[in-house]
Amino acid sequence: ALGAIQAGYSEDGNVLAHPNPSVVLAKRSLSLKDGGRIRKDFDGNWVIGASADLKLGGLTYMVVAEREVETALVPAIRSAGVALLATLLTAVLVFIATVRNVRRVNKPVKLLTEAAL
């Protein structure tokens, strides 16, 4: 995915591959034992991601793909804004239609009531 950070980790959490070679050379490790999908990366930025185990030969590697939260959530925030706007617009239109229909029904009923009296 465009803008995503993809990395590979060994079973014990050691970084084996990363877009930034200094992360591998620094022998950094990662713990995903809490199962959290949103966490802070090595630079302290909040990221959201997913991981999967990859078995090659007798070894198991963990492949992690993650993206900064601000970037990843932009489409969801836009969708929520559009949904909110559509809901408000629908509520206004329903209110207007209700007021018009109440007036349309009440006027003949009022005239009928006055005529009956």
C-alpha cells in the first residue's frame, strides 16, 4: 500500500527487514504480544497495522504492515463527515415535509370544525 511501512520480524521480535536499514542495523525488536493494532512505532509515531506469520523452512517470521494513524484514518473520517452531513440534510428535509403536511391536513380540518360549529 502506498505510504505503508512494511517490515519483517523473527519469532522473538527482532527486526529482519525494514524500509529504514538503520532499524535493522540497530538490532531493534518489537513486541506485538498485546495484540494491539494501534501502537507507537520505533520513532514514537502512532501507527495502525496488521501482522501475519510467515513460515519458511523450519523458521517462522512475522510480517508487519503498518501506516501512520493520521494517514490511515483520513478516508474513515471523510466518510463519517459525509454520513453526518447526509443525516443532517435528511433530518432537515423530513422536518420541512412534516411541517408542510401538518399544515396541509390541519387547514381543511380547521375549516370543517368551524363549519360544523
